[in-house]
Amino acid sequence: MEESKKSDNLTLKKDTFISDNHSYSTIIEKESKPYTIMIVDDIEINLFILSELIDSINNKFTIIKCSSGKEATEKFIDTRPDILFLDIYMPSMNGFETAKVIRDFENKHELASTPIIALTADSFSDNDELNFENLFNDFMKKPIYLKNLSDSLNRYLF
């Protein structure tokens, strides 16, 4: 006999197997709210690849793609995504400047801090490392690997 129970955003299913005269419940799937993920990169192919990787993890995510820091700050205010993947080295408004505008907005409006994951193909300078700790929750080096992306989404969303 199978029985399902929903609790704490998890679906529990009572298994049909019995071991030592005890039945066991196992988690079979994690229910999730419809998360919104913003990705920001000035290189279109990077936006496409990251979007496809995210979609392969869970095709129920809403993905907002931005090709500049200015576009990201404007859309961030309107959409308030659940997590932001932000390229560091972009022309015009770089990732540090973009993250600072977002953090200032959150502080001004007393909002919870959105997880911001820095994306970079380069290493950080000493000055960048100081700014990093105040603005970003984590970073991922390019190229982005599915496992690293999945780990990051699990860490900050679930």
C-alpha cells in the first residue's frame, strides 16, 4: 500500500517494502516554488549556454537574461529574482558595479539579500577580493560545469 503525504515542501511517499517489520517513508521529490534566475553576461553565447544548463537542471525555472549591468539593475528592481549569476568583467558597467547597485537597493528598501554568484574566467586582484566579500555570495569560474551550477542552485535555492 502506498500513501503520499505533503509536508515542508517535500512529497513523502510511504514505501511498500517492509524491513524488520517496519515500513519506511522516503523523499521522492522536492516540490519547489517557481524560482526566477537572472543571468548577466555581455557575451550572447555565454547567456545561451548558462540558460541551457539551468534549463537542463530544472525546466520550470524562469530565466531572465541580461546582456549588461545596466539592463540587469533595471530588471532586478522589477523582477526581484531568487538568485543572480553575474559576469564580473563586462564593458560599461562591470559586475562589481552592478552588484553594488543591487546591494544598495536592497539595503535602502530593507530587503533580504539576493544570492549573487560571480562568474569569471580570470582570477581576482587583491582589490577585487575585498569588494567580492561585500557584494557576492559565491563565485564560479568559467567555463561553467553542470555539477558546479547544480551545487550552487541547491545551496542557495533549496
